[in-house]
Amino acid sequence: MVFAQFQVSELAEFLKYGISGLSAIAFILSFFLLNRESSRPKPRPEMLGSIRMFMGLTLVLGLVSGIAAIMNPESLPKPEKTKTTSTPTKKASLINKITSPRKEWEIEIFYDANAKPLAKQLEEELGAYKDYSVKTTLLSATKKKAFKITRSQIRHELVEKEAAMQLQKRLTKLLPQDVSLNLKQITSSSPDYLSIFVCD
């Protein structure tokens, strides 16, 4: 028989769909009862009446579940989304590049002629750190004017502020009392590069 093909656990699975599932179970059971009664040599009138009543209940359940689905479509079970692995987007790569720790910073110390001893002292101090590659460059009057340098400072981009603050902290102990390295944010882009200006 058709009903024999269904296990009880399989029918119970329909219940997770709510009224719609219950309606489906009732339909299967009514079909089974009708099929079984019709296979008898002489169908029993009282059983046929019960089957009609049961089929009427099935019809009502079907109508209720259909109306409920139309009135509230969000209540329908949604298929589970499968997790898919995707390659990082360009934007995500850029964010990772900004937030990830840098292995080595290129530090260039520009100095006035009279400030060369202090610049060399700063170079030696930073040379002790593995995350810095340091060089010193004499600051000419032309370049000083072009960069609009009026006092000692550390220049950095917006995303480099944390690294600049760390650099400032490491060098402050070496500075004379009348010299301070102020942080100066710039808009030009030089990745992994920080500049220090030491004025006399």
C-alpha cells in the first residue's frame, strides 16, 4: 500500500511546517483509509461517513494553512543558507593593510646643520629597534622652506598616527629640555615611511 511506503518518522517530519504539515499528514491518512476501505468486498457505510468527515477536516486544515501563508508570508520556513568562502575584496585588503602591524618602518631624520649631533643621537637610538630602518639627511634651506618647517616635528599620515606616537615616546627621553618633537599630520602618501625634522 501507499501508506506502507511512509515511516512514522517521515510523517513526523511534516510537523515542522506547522499547519501545512499537519494538513499534509491528514491528507495522506485520509487517502490511506479510503484506499483500505475500498479494497474490501463490501465497503462499510459508517466507515465511509467517517472518512468523509476526516477528508472534510483535511480540507479545512488545507484552507487555513493556505490563508495563513497568504496573510503572513514571513512565517514560511526559509531554506538554510550555506556558508560559502569568498576571496577578500579589495576594500577588505586595504583595511587589513592599514590595521595590520608593520614589520619595518623607514625613518628619515632631516636636520639643520647645527642639529647634526642630536640627529645622530636619535639615529643611534632608533637603530637599536628591529622595526626601524633609519637614515639621516641634511635639511637645506630650500627644502625647509618647501616643507614649511618652523620647528622640530614628526610627520605622519592619518593611519600612521599610532606609529608616530610610539616613535615620539621612544625619542622624548633623548631630547634637550628646549626641544620637543610635535606630531604633524600630512595628506601626502608614503607607505611605511615617517619623517623627523630636527631644527636648531
